[in-house]
Amino acid sequence: MRIKIIGAGLAGCEAAVFLAERGVDVELYDIKPESFTPAHRDKNFGELVCSNSLKGKDAYSNACGLLKEEMRILGSLILKAAEKTSVPAGGALAVEREAFSEYITERIKNSSCIKVLCEEVGKVPDEWSIIATGPLTTDALSENIRDICGGQLYFYDASAPIITRESLDFGECFYGDRYGKGGDDYINCPLNKEQYENFVDALVCAEKVILRDFEKRDIFEGCMPVEVLAGRGKDSLRFAMFKPVGLKDGQGNKYYAVLQLRKENAEGTAYNLVGCQTNLKFGEQKRVFSMIPALKNAEFLRYGVMHRNTFINSPSCLNSDFSLKSNPSVFFAGQITGVEGYVESAASGLLAAIHLYEKLNGREPKIPDNTTVLGALSAHISGATQDFQPMNANFGILAPLEEYIRDKKQRYRALAERAIENIKIYKAESGL
């Protein structure tokens, strides 16, 4: 039996080597080196866009660093490649990009259990397989995935910022839906006229990310950035996502403009800025959105992004082991599942391979719990959310500590220590 893996990016390579090291035969399909997507240039597999794409390396203060430590404990190929090819970069895990990809490619090509096929795959296999085709999945395969996932496939990632609930100033906001419907699904952040107009001025003038040519049409035809709408007139946001109609606080006060925040997870620890998909640079997002009184100390779990990114509505399509609900022998991995970032993509490839291997051996997959970043990302892609958005590694998606620690550095360290201990337990219980 050969397992088919479609895509030789970080997720596909991570999965292929994990399975091959355990004696499983793998067919790894990729269009390289005969063809390239608009985002790729290198003939080798596991290509990075820049040397510090793997982000921070401190597991105790940086959630992506913690994720890397969890992956390292589980024997990640990508972390081995990064360690072999790292270059000095302060707190970041930076690599020499060509050497990094060459290391991965050599591990793939030198494995007796991996057969590399330079072919475009236009259909999801019916047998054991992992689909790890990344943000620029080819047209034919995209259409087939769309059909399999009930038409729910997105060709751009137009996402609003996500912040922590605990960082909000509750003296400046209130719970409630429009027209007194109550409930705590929304938090309302009001602005007076002066605050609103200053916010709009800053939004319009803020520095934006420059999109690549192949991204522009899909994104801007599909979703309007909040800064573009704001540029159409001072009151444009007040007739859209900042509409104050039907919103009153507990004393019956009305407001000039109101930003609504919606729960991003079932625990209510993370909130989405409703309608504020944006193409502003990350630093500018923090500066401008922090002008809203309730958000003056906001901690951003994820900044808004607008870029070309093929991903499925995973909560409706995938189980927590990254397998299809409609065909549990088919797994998805990488950014197509709704994880955001290179390390997160590789992590999902590692998890998909672990779970597939467990099924091959007649065992029910064991999912890491959400005290770990690996488990929290698994919960995110399979959990029910109203408007599913891709998610990166951050401390806000982890299960809260039993006892709250006010100091952020101490809290992050405690979360990291718990995660590392629990991923070691997971490894032992899974026999990895």
C-alpha cells in the first residue's frame, strides 16, 4: 500500500518523512520542478519566502516558539532542517533558505520509502492520502475540493483582527445585540463623534501592505478592506460595520458609532473585530484600532490579512484529526485547512501523518488536548465558529490556566511549561 501525498511544501514534506521513517511507502506529488505557482521560484521542496519565516524561537514567551518546541519533541523534519541551516537572527529562528529547502529535498529523495512524482493532480484520491497543496492549489484540484467540501472553498483570506477578551477596557464597552436582544455573543465598543472621525482619518492614512499582482483581483472583488470603505466618505463606516442603530448600553445611552466584537471561540477568550478585514501593515493595525477607547490596551492574537489563500471551511468538513468527515481515509494539511503560517502548516502535516499512521495500524487517533498549541490548532480547525477564519499559533487559543496569572510573562511561561509537559505525555501515550 502506498499513501498519496499531494503537495511538497512544508506540510507535505513533514508528513511524507514521518510516514517513511516508519516504513510506510509514500507517493509524493508536486508540480515542481516542471511548473511553478506564482508564489514559488525554487526547484526544491519546502520553499520559504524569507529567511525568518519560521518566526520566534523562545518557547516561553512566543507561541510560535512553543509550537516549534512541541514539534521538536515529536521529531519534526522541519525543525531538524531549521537547526541544520540556521543563521544568527536574535530571537528569531532564521535559516539560510536555499540550504533549508535543499536539506528537506535531499531527505525526501534519499528515502527508499518515498517516490516523487512530478505531476499535477486534478482530483482528490479516494484511498489513503493527505492533501497539502497550500494557498495556491491548482484550478482543477481546487474545483474538485470545492465539490467534496460542499462548495465551501475560499480563494482569498480576507480576515479581521482578533484580540483577547482580557485586554479590553470594560469601562468603555458593553455586551448586547441590536435592539435589546441581549446575550453575550457581541461586545460593543462605542465612539463619540470626535473619536470616530479621528479613527477614520488615521485608518485612511495608515500604511498598507503591497499585494502581488496575482492576489489583487480575487481579494478586492470578494471583500472590501475597511480602510478602502472608510476612504469613500467620513460616514461610510457608520452606515456599515460601525453602524450604531439599535445598540444601547445598560443605561439606555446611544452612541455616534459602534464597533462590534464577536466571539471567535466557544470559550469567549478571543474576539473578532466584526467587518474589519484589512490590508494595513501589522504595526499600523495595532496603532489605529487601539484608538478605539475599549481597545486602547488590546492584545492582538492575529492581525487582519488579505492575501491569496485557498482554504476550506474546515469545521464543516474536517474531523479534529484533519481527516474528511465524508471520507476519513483522506486527510488535509497545511494552509488549506485554515492554519496560518509556515510553522503552523508544517505542524498540521505532522499531525495528519501521525493520525493517518494510527489509523493504518487500527488505532483510533489520539488528539493532543488544547493545553498544547498543536491541540488548540486541531480544535480550531474542527470547532464550530460562525465565520471560520485561518488561525496562527498564539497563547490566546490555549485552554486557560486553572488559576489566572495577571502578569503576562509569567502567564505565558506557565502556559508553555504546561504545554511542553502535556506534549511529552501525548508522545509517550501515542508511542511516537
